Amino acid sequence: MEKFARLARRFTLALVIVGSLLLLPAAAPLGNPSTTKWSTAQGTLAADSCLSGDACGVTSNSPPLPSGYFDLKLAGSWSSLPSDADCADQVHYSTWEPRPENVQQNHSKPAPGAMAAAFSMRPRDRGVGSYNSLWDSWLLPRVDGQFTGTTDEILQWAACKWGLPDNLIRAVAVQESTWFQYLHFVNDASDGGGGGGSCYWLRGCGDGFASSTTDSIAYCNDIATLGLDSEVHDYQQDPVTAAGAYPYTPTSGLCPKTFSILGVMSWDDPAWQAPYPAYPGNQNGTFPFTRDSTAAAADYYGAYIRGCYEGWMNWLKSTGTRNYGAGDLWGCIGAWYSGDWHSSAADSYLGNVQSTENNTTWLTPVFVDSRLHYACDAKYGCPS
């Protein structure tokens, strides 16, 4: 059972505010890390129909309207949601980019079919009714991350695709990461840690393990072998940085559980799957896609919220207030954080998201200046 229990997380992110290239893995068995390669093909961007502001000839540099562009599509409308291409045409394109540090991840996307293959190896409903069968047959196969653009364009695209308000996703991204997809120290990232490459805590990675276990070691070892060639990284070997430091000293079995602008959890505790076998690598199929591609992260987040809003997460009925059902969008926002239904932790989190949305925090000058939200390290330099 997939859960997102993150009660110990500091989700305020220490905000002092109110409130490129196309990267594709080569065709290869997904489960074989040695053959999971990524190559650059910048010249093919223009071939994507209106998948970037430049490709569409857009000259606007304006931020999104405070009111946003997309409204919530009610529960029951899942079968009429627009396609990837339809939503690419509906995005309001602009060169406005408050997080230039996201450029690589914003212009990276999984190979077609790669995410679906990873999810097919890790079915959510294993015959016990914990999820509606549509979760595996329709919802997860629809998650593909096939879009590139600015940070805000990507959030718009995901909102459109899953029938969610774009301002809601913007607000969640503020809470989860301050809009950083994967801020990290780039030195020697491809060398497997121990000299740079560590991620900047709460700026695209978070949720550490309380202690090292056999299961956490298996997970940390697995994610250490996956991803873009330039980002394959063993977090267990990371140094202790002065800026963006982990809340623990890296060692075997200690690494981030969550990644991305929207805090997508990749870790999957084998206990959640019992009595069935654990997922391969003790991860839910989102890694490395949701770390290395902003669109993949936003796409997966939109899918989770839509599926929850449709009433397809039956296991939530036995959590929190025990009255989970379709149509409670804010309950789903809280469940993303706490892994239960309207608990005090869930409601506190959704309250913070509501405040952020009401204040349109992402449009404030303090928020827009990305340099105010991280520090450089005297030894390892500045993250990017």
C-alpha cells in the first residue's frame, strides 16, 4: 500500500515570505541499471508541438495571473480529461522563470513508456481492494511526464491534464520545495558521492529515515544506480555540508525518501505490501523519473490527487476520521502529506497550502528571487 507518512517533516521550509535539453533513456530493460542511459537531443525540442515557449514563438515574460488559468473538474469527470497534447496547447506560455536552477529538470522527460513500465512492476491494487482497479488500469499508465517548459508552464500542464486548479499545485510546490525541483551540489555527482553532489535538503529532497535498516539499505542502494548519467548518485556517501545539510550524518541505509518540486515519495516500506512481496528496490516506481524530470513529478502528483479525489484510495477509509470518500479535494491534499484522512497533521498541512494559495506567495518579490532561498557552501560551492 502506497503511503506518504511524513509527520516529522518541517513543511514550512524556512520561508521568509507571507504565506536544455531533451533527455531520453535509451531503449533498454528498465530494471537493468547498467543499460539505463540518457542522451541529449536538444535539436528535437522544436519538434514537440508547442512544448516550450520558444517552440511556440511566445515573447511574453509575464508571471501567471493571480487567479490562475485552470479550474477543478468535479469527481466523476476522469474519463473526459484532456490529453498531454491538448494541455500543451492550453498552457499560457511565458519566459517568466523564478527558478532558473530547474532548467535541466524542466527540459528532461522520461522515455515514452518508461514510467508505465516501472508502475506495471509495482501494482497498487493487489487483489485486496486497497485501490480501485482503475488506479492500475487507467490512472498510472497515463502518467508519462511528456512535457518540457518553464517551471510554471509544467505546473499548468499537469493541472490541465488532471483537472486540478493550477494555483493549488503552485501552492503545494511552495510548501514542498519552495519550487525547487532538485537543488543540489553538482561537484562529482556522477562519481557516486563523497565530494559533492548531495541534494539541498527541503529544496527537492527530504524525509530521512529515523535509522538504518535492511530495507532502507536496499532502497538507498537501488536509487544509487538510477537516473541521468550526470545525476546517478549515492546519497549514503555524501559529505556533511554547511548549507542545505541533511538532518542526519549520511551512512549506509540513510538517504532521502522523497524528491522533486512536489515532494514525491519514492520509498515504499515492504510492510505496506505485506503479505505480498515488496516492490523491486523497495521503491514505488517513481524514481528516478520524478527526481530528474519536473514534468514527471508534476504528472505523478496530479494523478495521485485526481485518483484520491475520485474516491479510488479505499485504504484511506481505515485512517484518520474514517470517512474518506470522493469529492473532498482538500482531504486529498492533506493525505498527500500525512498518509491519512483529515488527521491533525493532514489538516495542518492543508491549512498551510490554503494560506499559500490565498496569498499567491509565488508572485511575491521575495519568493521570485531564487537566490534568497538557499546558501552556498564554503567547500562545495553553490547548488544548482
